[in-house]
Amino acid sequence: MDRDPTLKDAYRMSSQGDVKELYRVWAHSYDSGFGDSQGYQLPRAVAQAYLTAGGTGPVLDVGAGTGLVAEYLIRGGVDVIDALDLSDEMLGVARMKGFYRHLIAADVTAALPMVSGDYRGVVSAGTFTMGHVGPEGLIPLMDAVKSGTLFVISVNAAHFESAGFADAMNGFAAQIEGLTFADTRIYDDRADDGHRNDLARLIVFRKA
Ligand SMILES: C[S@@+](CC[C@H](N)C(=O)[O-])C[C@H]1O[C@@H](n2cnc3c(N)ncnc32)[C@H](O)[C@@H]1O
């Protein structure tokens, strides 16, 4: 890709190779060219939901990207945060901010033997969305963490419907407790036409 990516590009990725290439190119301009210019407010909403639910560190930030969620978690008093992401370049930007204890380059849809079972929480903003990760990404996370771990996962609301998240959550019923859903705007009024009112569904639960 020889130009800065757009939201439209991001939503139509069809392979993991595409996703890696997208974020390789996007990493250097993601915070200002996407986060600020589109009024991307989902990271704050995810961090706030985690804090409101009583979340503490250590927490794993899945699809952490450049560290936008960690910034709000740290402001809320969370002391230890690890980042997991497919993109070395996004993790490279995150590294420079110094928010994370460990940076884990990994695919969340595959087994995660490198993920410690000691987390008290798992958060994710903007990763479970079109062209990125479907409900299959929840399985390795559930397998990796211990009982009682708090999850706050954002799922693009249209993707929630089309990718089968409702069925997936039903399938987890015996393994989770305290499941709640809440919809929140992903962007503010600065977003491109057609995306200004896009919603994410925040899925909050604990592993039983
Ligand atoms: C829209 S960005 C969100 C980044 C950050 N959480 C935020 O809210 O700004 C999506 C991130 O998910 C990562 N990602 C996509 N597919 C992934 C996968 N299968 N495993 C791990 N990370 C993935 C991308 O590399 C990218 O950094």
C-alpha cells in the first residue's frame, strides 16, 4: 500500500497477510491520522468499562496496537499491562510509549502458550471487527487465563451480528459468569460520513 490506509481499507481485509501489511503501513500515522482525526473514542470506553467493573492489573491488552487503551488504564491506576498484537510495527510504536511491561507478537486466533495464566483481566478495543478477528479469537484467550479473570472485549456491533458472536457467547455460557453487553459509539462527530454513528458492543464477563 503506497498511501495512508483508511477505515474502509481496514474493514475489508481478507487475510492475515493483508492485516499485517495494513498495520505495517499504518503504524506511524495511526494515532494522529486515524485516532485523532476520526475522534476514535473506543479505547477510552473499554478502559472505563474495565475500571468500572473493578478491573486491576496485571491485564492483557489484545490487539493492543499503539497503546491507546493502556493510556487510559494507566490513568485509572492499573499498574501492569501487557500488549499482544499481530503487528510488529504497531507494537514498535507502543514500545516507545513505555506503557507495557511485555510486548507479545502473536495471533490471538491461535494457541497462546506464551501468555501467562496470571492475568486478572483481558481487554480489547477495535480488534474484534470486520476484516480482523471473529469469535474464534475468544477461545485461545479463555484457554490461556485462570478462573475469575475479567474480560472487557469490544466487538463492532455489525460484526457481532454477522460473525456469530451471539452464538459464540451462548457456547461459553457454562464457562463464564456475569455476562453483560453495552453498546457505545466507536467515534465522535469527527469521523468520516457513514461511520460517525458506528457502534461497538462491549462484552463484559468473568471466566467461571
Ligand atoms: C484497529 S487496531 C486497534 C488497536 C488498539 N487496540 C486501539 O484501539 O487503538 C486493531 C489491532 O488488532 C491487531 N490484530 C488484528 N488481527 C489480529 C490477530 N489475529 N491477533 C492479534 N492482533 C491482531 C492489529 O495488528 C491492530 O494493531
